[in-house]
Amino acid sequence: MTKKRQHSPLTEALLEMADDLHRVGILDNTSHRQITVRHVGDKVLALSDPISGNDIRLLRERENLSQAALARYLNLTVGFVSQLERGTKQPKGPALVLLNVIRRKGLEAIA
């Protein structure tokens, strides 16, 4: 059985504020990770929400991009973008982060 770590109200407030500042872009990834790892431990921090193939296609269409244009923005191949949209592959790492940024803030955020 895993024991959940209890935090003081001050630590909880600090972690919540760090998450909010990171979400709006005021706190960079490195600083956010230093704060959260210090208090939460070295577990993997979920910085991006999963995204389905259909969501990727809808996102691409919302931004009026072809698969080739989206591939250029994400530094991927057109074939890989096609596989993402069909759901045969799942975005991970930088591609997942960039897709979430585009979903939240629009293409202008990375262009």
C-alpha cells in the first residue's frame, strides 16, 4: 500500500500557485519542476493532457492547416501527423506539449 504524502496548508498553497503561474506562462518549466519536485518528489509531472486523433484533426482544421503545414510546425513528418490523426500513433514529448499549447492558445503561440 502506498502512503500519500501530507503537506502543510502553506505547501499546498505554494504548489497551487506554482501550477497556476506555470499554466499561464509566467513560471518556466525548469522553475516549476524545481518547486514541485522539492515538495512532491521526483514522480513524473503531467504537464500536458492527452489528445486524441480526432482532436488533432479538429485542431488542425480550426487553424486552417494542411497535414504538411502542421507537420512543419511540430517538426514531424506528414506521415506521422497522418498516423496521429488516425489514432495509430499517440503524440508524446514535445509534440504533445506543442499540440496542447496550440489547443489552448492557438497557433500564434508557437509561430
